[in-house]
Amino acid sequence: MTTRQVEHDIIVEAPAAAVYRLIAEVENWPRIFPPTLYVDHVERGAGEERIRIWATANGEAKTWSSLRTLDPANLRITFRQEVSTPPVAAMGGTWIIEPLSGGSARIRLLHDYRAVDDDPAGLKWIDEAVDRNSRAELAALKTNVELAHAAEEITFSFEDTVQIAGSAKDAYDFVNEAGLWVERLPHVASVRFSEDTPGLQTLEMDTRAKDGSTHTTKSYRVAFPHHTIVYKQVTLPALMTLHTGRWTFTEYDGGVAATSQHTVVLNTENIARVLGPEATVADAREYVRGALSTNSRATLGHARDYAEDKR
């Protein structure tokens, strides 16, 4: 069996401890690593944890489970895929953070892996995916660490909630069945929806703006029946460098609270071009929030009507 061993590295202008913390806190991965869609803790113990990761590899959405060992004293994190997805037969590696002079650090990312049946084509696919994702992850990590303070102003989250006199399952089904949105949502002009792996969805759609124009978005979604759908948008409008979201459906006595939550990082380089030379970051925040919230509230309203009609 052929076991490949590769290493990627990058130098960042940030303290090693801060870099380690970003990597250790997997909840932030969808925000700092472009390929990562969602990460969930399965088990957590003293220095060890089991996590499940949903991410893209060579443009395909994949999911796997990994065991991680955290060593904050030595600034090392080892990982080993517990359940790999073909063509990967086995994969593991190590994050190593090395302090450098002047408050900077070197990040080393090591991988070792094998292909199913030692297939050369499968190994080539893994080579390309590991190289592409490692470069993207390290570059994004460098950017996010070095711009941590500036990002506070341009990163924001918000949510909209409606109360539904119906069941969580029916409200969830409306949002989950996105392939039917062109028939159910007036602002959706067309939809391309696929779910080759149960709960792991690809959603591409054309939506209508208030001025009649249409724009295309593509998202990967992870669905947890019948309470949560998380997603990451991978084709972004000019004013955003990141958009992740979460639909939640929480039952209580008498009904359901359906919530749409968004996290956004603004693209400050495009504010003047899109909103005019006098526009500020605050203007961009208001504009983006208004656009996203309008569509979310519309979808939640139709989900409410659908669920209440099912009673």
C-alpha cells in the first residue's frame, strides 16, 4: 500500500499561541477555512475529541469523522480520520505551530494518506485535494490571524425569527425541500438542487431582487432532521467575503420558533464600487443585512404558512 506524506507551511505575523487557539477551536473553522462547511463535536475529553467535518474537496462536498489530540503546551494538534470518504482509505496528520522571533510563527501542516485499493487515480485525486485545501486553509488562516482586530468591524451576525402555530417537522420540511422553492417562493426564479449523500446538499439558485434583477448563489448545506440546517455560501455577492447561515426549528408549547441566522464578513474593497464613494462600513452592514433579512423573512413567512396549513 502506498502511503503519501506531504507538508505545507506558512509564516504568519501573529503570536504562536493565538494561531494555535484558532486551529483548536473548530467552531470557527467555517469562517476561517474556505473548504470547511460545518464542524460538530461528537465527543470531548481531556486533551482528546472526536469531531465530524463537512467540507468541499475538489469541488465536491464530503463528510468524515476525525479524532484529535490537543497539546497546547507544545502547540501541536494531531488528527486521524476515523471514517474516511472514498477515494480516501486513511488520512491523518499534525498541525505544528513554531514560535519565531518578533512575535511571528510558522504553521506546519503535515498529512499522510492512502487511497482505496491503492488506486493511482484515487491517489492523484487525494494529492490534488490535499494540496488545494492545505494551501487555501493556510492562506485563510494567515489572513484571519493577521486581520483579527480589523475583522471585528466587518464581521457581524444577526437573526430573524417567526412564531409558527404548527410542527417543527413541517416547517423544517419546507426549508429542507429547497428543490421545490421555485414553486413555493416568489423571489426564487430557478433552482438546481442535489442531495447525493443524505443530509449533505448542494443548492444553486437564481433569486430576484426588489429592482427586478436576478443573481445566482451557490451553497452547500448540512441538514439535521428535523431541527437544523446549516449552510455556507460559496458564490458570494461583491460586498461579502464570507456568508454562513443556520436555520433552526425549536418546538415549544403551542408552536415552533423558526429562526434564520446569518454570519457575514464584508468585502471592504468593493464598498465604494457598489454603494458609492461616500459609503461607509456601517452603510455596507446595513445594506447586506437588509438584503439577506428580506429573503430570510420571506422564506420564514412561507414556511409558516405551509406548516400552519398542514395542521
